[in-house]
Amino acid sequence: QVQLQQWGAGLLKPSETLSLTCAVYGGPFRGYYWAWIRQPPGKRLEWIAEIHHSGSTTYNPSLKSRVTISMDLSKNQFSLKLNSVTAADTALYYCARGSTAVTTYDYWGQGGLVTVSS
Amino acid sequence: DIVMTQTPLSSPVTLGQEASISCRSSQSLVHIDGHTYLSWLHQRPGQPPRLLIYKISNRFSGVPDRFSGSGAGTDFTLKISRVEADDVGVYYCMQATQFPRTFGQGTKLEIK
């Protein structure tokens, strides 16, 4: 059974850098896309970025200037960094697996709340 | 960006009855490869979303056949027949035809 386990700092001050990591267990890392998606309180899900095991990346233009997605194939992990956070970045952040077989996100991490507050 | 609009935003349903949720996209979701990448997700309170339906009408592994998807182009529907208590939560449509991927605002299914 594929499981995605994510972790990272949950409380940040404005202008700090958000850093999250997601580890993949129970399934291969290669052959899939790995994504970060967030849900601000009371708002719809927002797709942030994804990375293919080949290293190719795609970013949401609305966040691209502040976001970096990366991976560590040796650890079956991928990470998200979001610079210069503001209160608008407060959200529940999810990692997810993208599969070409279903062409959407078929497994999701448990989610982690990140709060930005001074 | 493609805007996904769901209706209704809230759907009170009697146990055993059918629920229907609509999703409309601001532009056609037909990809240049001919496929339509519209999926449906279900999120129970305190849990991450889970995939129900992909490419309009294909049930993901383990999803009961009470869940069915239909539609084409810009208009899509999720039907849940014989609603059970475990079906409560928020349902989202999502498009993966174009970047950035976008989601509907969610439809909350609750039991009357």
C-alpha cells in the first residue's frame, strides 16, 4: 500500500521560508509525478507544483517566483520550499502522487497545517 | 487558468437516496491527445482527499460502483446512488488537462 508521509515546520513568521518534505513508502518513486497542493482555510484546493522522477518540474505561475520543488531519489523523498511567506500562505499543505495511469493524483499525504503569523 | 465551478455547494441527502453534483469548467477539458482529464475526489473531515473517479468516468481502485461519473467538454456530473453515512464530506472536481491543475470549490454532502 502506497503511503506518503510528510513533515515540516508548522509555524512561521512573515518573510521566513516554508520547508516541507514528503517520503514515499510501499511503492516505487520512479515513474510518477510528485506534487504539492495546499488548501487555505475556507478556500478551494490550490495546486502548487509537481516534479517528475526524471527531474522535470512544473510550477503554478502564481507562486513560481517563490517556490522550489526538489527530490532525493536515494531516499524516495521530495520537498517544497516557499520563500517570503505571508499570512496568505497559511494553509493545509498536502503532498500527492501523480500517476500517468490515472492522469491525476491517486495517493495523498496526511496533510500538514502551516500557519504564518507574527 | 481553467476555473472549475461546482453546484450545489451543499447537498443534504436522505440515506439510500441519490446525490448528484455538477462541475463546469471555464474551457473545454479535452486534451490535445483526445482524452479528458477530469477527476473527482472525496474528502472526509480531518482526512486528505482520496481519488474516486478519473478521466470523467473511471472508478479508482476500491471505489464502489455506487459512484459514477459522466459528462464531456465543459460539463460533468458525479452521481452517488444509495447514499450511505460514510459518503459524507466534501467532493471536489479537478482538471488535469492544463497547467496549473485546478479544483472546484467543493460540494459538501450531508445527511438529512
